[in-house]
Amino acid sequence: MANQKPLLSKFLSFLLLSLSLSLSLWGQPPLVMAKEVIPIGVVLDLKSPVGRVAESYMSMALSDFYAVNHNYSTRLSLLIKDSGNDIIAAASAALDLIKNEEVQAIIGPQKSAQARFVTELSRISQVPIMSFSATSPSLSPSQNPFFIRTTQDDSAQVKTIADIVKAFGWREIVPIYEDTEYGNGLIPYLMDALQEIDTRVPYRSVIPPSSNNTEIREELNKLKANHTRIFLVHMTASLGSKFFVQAKNAEMMSEGYAWILTAGLSSLLDPISSKVMDSMQGVLGVRPYLPPSKHLKDFERKWKRNLTSIKTRSKTTTSLNLFGLWAYDTVWALAMAVEKAGIVHSSFLKQNASSSNVDLAALGIFEMGTRLHNTILTTKFQGLSGNFHLVKGQLEPSAFELFNIIGKTEIIIGYWTRQRGFSKDLNDNGEEAYSTSKERLKPLIWPGYTTDQPTKLRIGVPVRKTFQEILKVEWDSPTDKPIISGFSIDVFLAVQRELPFPLPYEFIPYMNKDKQSNGTYDELLYQIKTQKYDAVVGDITILASRALYVDFTLPYTEAGVSMVVLVKDDESKNLWIFLKPLSLNLWLTTGATFIFTGFVVWVLEHRVNTEFRGPPKQQLGLIFWFSFSTLAFAHREKVVNNWSRFVLIIWIFLVLILTQSYTASLTSMLTVQRLQPTFVDVKEIKKNGYFVGYPKNSFLKGILIKQLGFHESKLKPYETHEEYHEALSNGTHYGGVAAIFDEIPYLKLFLAKYCSKYTMVGPIYKTDGFGFAFRQRSPLVPYISKAIFNVTQDKDKIEAIEKKYFSSQTACEGQSTTISSYSQSLGVDSFGGLFLITGITSIVSLLINVFNFIYSHWPVSNDNNSTGNSFWSKIVEMAKHFDQKDLSHDFKREESRFHAVVNPNVLDPSPRPSIDEMQSHSRNSIEGTDGVVIHDDNRSLSSSSKA
């Protein structure tokens, strides 16, 4: 076989020379006789759309190239082999071409898995392999030195896909790909790109290329059960055509779904049948941008003319195909490189002489393989598919175009480049910044023939009759569309504005045909699990039982369940209201301090002050009178002892503070209306068997029974403010209730209307507050929670919303009525420090005086009378001394007064009484004008002036 090659080459040269001579005879420009015909192998799946198109395009490429470059000394001869969509067949065809046909290069094979085997042959034989359709990133030219990819790597499009997902605010997406080298190669790059934009991939659908319709339908049912509605399809045309027909049959090409096609399938839509195209309506595709040119238009006209004239295969596409154009440019690049490298048809260096067609050891080495490979890598020209320029062994990525399948056409909605992101027109030379905004794209028609963006959040909203400040559902009379407002809605809208991505939504009231509530809140939340709603927004309390089938965001309101009870007037008209300012403990402490202080002052003054002496009954009364009279500062007794004065200074300061505080508290009780709750303890209500109320269809019924221990027969459900008011007003004896249990936000609204009649006591039971509910594992939950935190921490934002709906509550809080749940009486704790100082002062003064007295009057021991010198006798003797007046103190004062009043010309010769006689007196009085009279109980001494 090898010996026949030179003969075949000479025969072909002879034919070309004869053709050249013949054309010259007809007045045509002569062809330059080819010096060398270079055999080039081609491995294609001729039964596939890509294979059929590529075969035709390459044939036209040879004709067009040498029509323009007729002076080239080399001619390519394409030797085509059919791989039959089989990896082994592709490898066998390549082996036969290299070993037996001695091809200088191979175009193909068509698929990435086939190319992986063939590249091993090229590594051994050093024959360049040029593939225009093996796009898997796992097959890298850097790892296979003689492999050249004349198409774009699939990973080049992942940035475009990620920007699409980001532009439409999709937080999760499910990739659907075929289980082949081509399908699996893209996924690692895609996952990295989606991770950068925080988009979750909850599930990956892998479909074998051999799957039948039943197997595809089963996989589609799994996808529907996973709730995700955004899909990325990465598969070949043969599998993709079956897949989308089944997707339509599964009702997944309807409103609410979105489908994105990668370049592999987007570039092969034309060969697909009309039935398949009908099942792909609303699909969004991504493919490399094909720049228009005169050469491309001429080729398109020629292509269609040839198809009409030669009646080629009926399944061949009639419009341009991107893979065919890459095949066309591959032939041109190879023809240029062969000519430039000076390749001649030379035999391979043989390693052995085996005649087996599959003996790898028998492969020869192409001596000029390296030169041809390097020349191909440096080849540049403007081809039909755009600028042909290889970077690191593969075609340089260009711009991508985004299209929308509507009917049987593909409508271009925009473009993407690495420099500008999205744009509506690539020819616009404006220097726009990089942007992923969907505003730079034209409007799309989504599956279901709707312009509404898929994954518009379907938000269920409860319908309430009361507390419409929190949530209100109305209907517009002309259109009968719901108008939803309230505190919860405004919070959600503020949260939505905080999100870093767009979040389209639709509020759907949870109502029946009569526009009334369609069930309980638990039933509403369960609609998320059944996929009727994507989320629920409103006054939804976060509960552990509900978290079993939904995920909650952070709360946006304060938490807790409390109770409202009727209030009654404080006892301002009570006969004993004057006792209320001070607590019982303070009254008792004050009384004891009064008595103790009076006793201390009496002890300190008894021996030195005549006003603190007298009969025992009189002295006992003096003790009480003196201390209590200091309340009004009405005491008339003068104190002469410095220690007594010190005690009184501290004591009077305490009395001053007590009287002022008492006066202020009593004044407040008599002038300000003060209300007290009828009940402050749940135990008291349960003990007396009173009824309590709760909101109808609320989870609070379970809390009252399970957590607080109420019997179900003691519970009464209510709905409106008015029902709350009536039940509480009737009270426990007239068919009403003792308390209403509800969540704090509702009770605040109720009290805003009836703040003078009721009060809130609690909280009784802690809850997590109001939050928004989403389906479990929803990627939106962390973003919404973070936005809620930002809104609630911004005082200006949250206070503006609260003021809009709860302003009446603020006005009610400004009323003069004071509601008190606790006693307002002053306690000992408020004056503990003063009482402590007073007590210490009194005790210290008393101890110092007692010590001085004992030290001065302790009887001296008498050895002759041991009995009389006993301890108890000394105590008795000390007591007698204590009751006696301290004459040293009094006499100094008497003497001073005596000298001040006596006539110096009168001298009283009467003898003066002895000290002992004077000590026996219990009470003395000194009076006189020009004389002094000293009285005692038994005798008198008088002195009068004489003439």
C-alpha cells in the first residue's frame, strides 16, 4: 500500500496538469501545477447533523481556498472516514489514516471522548490533530501537544451564563447535562462561576445519552419535585431534541420556568425538527457571536444555491451552522500552514514493519509534524466565523450573543463581551462600564408566552378582618385586583430594596371564593410545601412546629405573648389612703426609730436637763411626745447635752426627708388617676376558674393548653377589637373573660384604642416574633435575613414605618392616666441609708454617755462589806445615781444666774444647804427678782433683800 502512494500522487498531478491545459484552451487562466498533494485525514460521524454539515463545508472550503490561492504549490486532499458515533471506530479510523494513508494531519474527530483517544495516536506519530467540535475543557491542548482546538472551549461561556443568572436575580439553578466527556467537562467551571455570584446548585441532573423517553420523563419528575424552576441545559442536539419534547409533555415549558441553553445546543438549532422547536418556546440561548462580513454573505448564497442544485441530503441544514463554519476555517488554516511550512508528501519513519492495521508500535513518526504544528498555531486570518487566532492551542474566545426562541425563529436580545458585559448592540462604540443589568437586554418572551420573569416570587398573604394596621387586603373596584398594605408589607418592601439583586414578586391573598380567609396560618404555610406559594409574607409567628416544613427569616418585630386585663381605679377615695404613701415595713421602721430616738435623747438629757425629769409616767410620755413632735418640729423641750444635739441634727434631717417624700407621694395619689390591673398572675386566673380569650384560629390555643395549663373549656376565641373590648368589659361574672391572650404587636394595637381601660401584663410566654416564611433550603433566606437586620437596625427606616401605622398608640401613651401593675408605696429600701446613719449616731452617742457615767460613778470596793460590794448591788447603786440630777452641771448654771440677779448690798446670813440635801431633791425651780428661792420637796431656803 505504501508503495502505491507515489504512483497515486503522480497520477493526481497528471490529472491537474491536464485540467489546467484544458482550461487554458477555453480562455481560462491556467492553474499552476501542484508540486505536492498533501493527504489530510478527516474523521466525522457522517450520520449526525454536525458531521453532514462539516463534510459539505470542508469540501466548499477547499474549492474556495484554491480558487483564491491558485498559485499555491500544495494541494490538500481530504480522506474522510466515518466514526459512526463510536469511540473505538473513531480511534480505528485515525489509526488507519496515520499508518496506511500516511496523512499529514487529521481534522476531527467530532466528539471530545473520541478526540481523547486520537490525541494519544498523534502524540506517538506527531501528526497534528485539529478538532472544530471537541469543546470539552477536560481535553486541553496544553496536556496534548499535538492537539489543536479550532473552536472555543466550553468554559469560555460560563462567565456569560453566570452574568445571566445574576442579572435576573436567580439564587439557584439546576444544570442538566449529558453523561459524556462533553457534558461532564463543563460542570467544574460552571460550579466555580456560580459560586462566585452566590448562586446555589441544589441538584445536578445527569442524563445518559442512551436514555429513552421514559427515563427522561422520570428525571423530569424528580426536577419538578425539587421545586427549582431555573435550568441550564448542556447536551448535544441528538439528546437535547428528545429532552425538550418530554419537558413540554411534563408541563415544564409553561409559565414560571426558565431554560438556558449552552453553546453546544444553541449552535445546532436549525437541523432540529419543527416539533422540537415548538417544545422549546421561550428558551434563552447562548452561543458565540458570528460577525457579519461580505465573505460570509457570499458563502451563504453559494451554500443555498449548491443545496438547491445538487439536491443533497434532505436533513442537511439550509442556514449557516457555526460548527460548519469552524470546519471551513480549519481547512483554510491547514492549507495556509501546509504551504507556509513547506510540507512535502514524505514517507513516515517506521519503527517496525508490522502489517497489522492496529499495531501502535508500527506507527511511523511524521518528520515534519512539529513544524506543521507550530505553523498552524501562528496562522492568523479573517475567516467566516470571525478572527482566526489561536491562543494556547485553541481558538481565542470572542463575544457571545443571547437569543430567545420564539416560534421558529431565534430573536437576538443582546450581546456579551468581557469588556462591557451586556449590551443591546455590539456596534455601539460607546465607552460603557461593565454591567450585568438586564436593562441592557431586549425584552424576552419566557415559556408560557409571558413577559413576566420566571421565578417571580409567588407570595401568599393572609387575609385578616382585624389588626389591619399590620396587614390589610383590599380590592380595587374597577379591576378587582388585590391592594395589599400594612406594616408587614412595608417592612418586606424595605427589605427587598436592601437586597443586592432584583427580586420580582407577586402577592397572592390566601382567600376563598367569598374573598375571606381560606384557612389558618398553619394551613397557609403548608401551601409552601405543596408549591402553591414560594413564600408567605405577613404577621407570621416563628414557631418550631412550623419550621418542620418551612424556613423562616430573622424576626422583624419584638417577640412574646402577653395578656391584657381590665384595670380599675386605685383607692384614691379610700378612707385609709393617707397610709398608702408608705409601705407597712416603712411605717413600722419609722415608728421604731421614733421611739428609739426619743429614748436616746431622754437618757442623754435626764441627768442634766430639768425638763426631762419628773415622775416615771410623765417621763415615759415625754419620750414619745418629744420624738413624734419633731415630725412637725413642734417640740418645746430644750436640749443642753451636746450629744443630744448631735443626735437630733441627724434625726431631724431624716424626718425632713420622710415628710417631704410622704407629702409628694400622697399628693400624687390624690391628684393623678392611678389604675391597677384586676389580675397580674395567670395562677390566680386558673385558681378561680375564670375564662380567658384568645385570637380565633391561632396557635395560642395550644400554648394556653399545653404551656400555661388552661382547660380547653375555659378558652373563648375572638376576632376583632370590639369582641376583645366587650369580653373584657363584661368581666368574669357576666359572661366575659378575665384576660385576653395575644401576641404583643396585636395587644399594642388594641391598647392604642382602649389604653385607659385595659393594661398589658407579661410577657407570659416567649416567641420568636414575626418573620417571613420560605420553602426549606431556599437560597433567599440568608439574603432576606441580612436585609431584615439592616432595616431593623436603621432607626430612621423602621421608625418611619412604625409611625405610619402605630401613631395612634403614641398619642394614647401621652394621656395623664397612669397604669400601674405594682404598688407605688415607698419602702424601707428607699431610705435605708438614712435609717442606718441615724441608728449608728444614736447608738454611738448613747454608748459614750453610758461609759462616761459608769466610769465616773462606779462604787469603790469596801473590804469590810463584801455583800454590799456585789455586782448587782453596784448596779442598783448606779441606777440610783442615774436618777439623781447632775448638780455640777446645774449648779454652775444656778450660780451664774444667782450672781446675775442678787442685790450686791444684801447679804443673806442663812446657812446654805449641803450638797447631800440638794442631791435628794427630785426637782428644783429657781425664780425671783431681787432674791433667790431654792425649792425642794421638803424644805426651802429663802433669801430676801434688806433695807
